[in-house]
Amino acid sequence: MNHWLSIIFLGVWISAPGGLGNTIKERNLFATELFQTLATDRQDENVIISPVSIQLALGLAYYGAEGRTAAELQKTLHASAKESKDGLAESYHNLLHSYIKSKTVLEIANKVYTRENLTVSSHFREVAQKYFDSEVEPLDFSRETEAVERINRWVKQQTQNKIERVVDSLEPDTNVALVNAIYFKARWARPFNDEDTRNREFWLSDSQSIQVPTMFADNWYYYADYPELDAKAIELFFENINLTMWFILPNQRSGLQALEQKLKGVDFNRLEDLWQWQSVSVYLPKFKFEFDTDLRPTLHKMGISAMFSDAADFSNIFQDSPIGTRITQVQHKTFIDVNEIGCEAAGASYAAGVPMSLPLDPKTFVADHPFAFIIRDKHAVYFTGHIVKF
């Protein structure tokens, strides 16, 4: 069973007064830019983020923004200036309703908490509910302990108890919190046999290696060699959902950072065109970890600065409020667990039919050094990350 989940918390505080569409290509461009910007400074640790989760939270913040604040968010989200804000909101609504749940669980939830004595704009409330499936709920931020617990309780519920806390404290003058949670649980369409899992070598660098539990399967998969990336990739399918997981392995043991630089802005459709259905011997290490980061430095590097300053303009959120607002916290927390089948499906079995004849060009995919991974479908990148250590 594979679990991915993520939340993003945006805390906005009170300070002294002082046309839009989003295509699949633009969403993917934001996703690769975000990950590459963050991962560049995180080459010594395992990373996983949810671009969809972050886009939804920033998209809702953008809807409440004006002026330079809105312009920076628009540019970073790669939203077209020729369309209306409703166009962007509708594109995210379509994304939220693009996947088939069936037996697989993919849940995305949004929530807006506002200070009790402030009146939310009726239009912002309508957009939050209509396009982002987000309820707007009053909260007494002055009672910090209770407010923190209420936010964390909602996140815990939305993530099936995988993330228990996303925020530990609030600024004393917080007046709105935008919270997004995403939870994904799925079985491999072709599970690994746990009897084939054994300790194998994983190279942390060109000269240092350790033994890690590594899964093995010899089956038919979509596989590709990418000379321009100096890497190879394999695609694994999930059961009962159209999301797939890509593992992208640099050919060089120390080639991960160079690979991630090349993946910035990559056209996934072009990469997908090179997939070939082949017999592949796959060696993939099991991994499970949490990742927690403040996204402000990453967003600064991507060109978003106004919303963190006294020049921030979120005047579309509240009705007739002379109070200025700025973002003070952008916390992103994720969890991932990749194994053979999963504890909830441990009793299930799967028999895969394979051709009787031997393949003409058998391939081997040995993830024995740092690699990147992506969970996506034709609509968006839901999760992306890299594994560098155990």
C-alpha cells in the first residue's frame, strides 16, 4: 500500500493599514519549478512535496489578492493574464473533480478559517465554496491554543490520522488561515512479492554505500531511456485509479542534482511519448518518511515576496475592512510510505499474466543510488520528491 499525503498551512496576520486560466502545461511548469527550486537546497535529505496542494492554497490566496501581490502570484502560478480570476478558480475546481475515487483513496480538502470579528467578502466566500470546495469558518485566533488544536484536528481528520500536527503556534494577530490537505492511498496494480525483498546495496555517493531493504519484480512495464536527461525511467500503475508513479534514475550515482535541473519545465507528454512496453527487472528500495518545511524561502526565490511584506494586498478576502493582511507562515508537511503491497491489503493477491516468449531486449532498472519520483496523471503532478538517504 502506498500512502502520500500533504497539507499546507498559510497563516495571515493583521498589520497596520499601510482574466485567468491555468492549463495542464502551466500547472506542470509550476510543479517542476517549485520542486527544482526547493530540491536544489535539499540535496542531502529526502524530499516530498505536493504541487497540487500548494497550487490550490496559493490559488485561493491569489483570488483574495490585488495589485502587486496578485501580479506576483499570477506570474508564479503561470496563470494567463488574458483570462479572469474565475477562469483560474474554475480550472482548479475541474482538477478537484478530475479523478475517479473507486476503491483507491485520493482526497483533497480545503478550509478557510477567519477571525470571528471580521466579515468575509460574500464573493470570496462563494468562490471558496464553489470552486475550491472550501468552507469558510470563523475562529477565535486570540485563543491560540484552542485555535491551533482546532486547525490540527481538521488536518488530522482529512489525512486519516497520518499528519497529526501542521502548526504549533500562531502569530498573535492572525486573522485568516488557508489550509489544504491531500491524502492518497493505493495498491500497486502489480504488487511486489515480499519474499523477494532483501537487503541490497544503495550508494549514498560515488564511494559510500549502505544495505537497504529492496523490492524486486520481473514483469512488463513502461520503460524509457532519456539520453538528454542522462537518465532512465519506469512507470508503475496503481489499482483502480488513473494516477501513475514515475521513478527517474540518473545514470550517474551523483547525477541527481543535474537531473533535477533538467527536469525544470519539462514537457511530461514528450517524455511519455518515449515510453516502451518492455520486460524489466526492477530493483526498488522501500522507503517511508515525513517531510516538513516552511515554503517562504522557496516562494521568495520563485518571485513571490509582496504577500510576505507590509505591502501585501488581500483586500478581496474581507468586506469593508481597513485592515491590511500579509502572509506570515507557509508550512508544508508531507508523508510517504512505499512498500510491496501495504498493510491494509496484506491479505490480497494478484496474478499477472506475462507473455510466454522471452523478450528480445530485456531491461534492468536498479534504483541503487539517489533518484527522483513523481505521482501524476494527465491533469497534474500530485506529488514529487527524491530519495537520497536511508
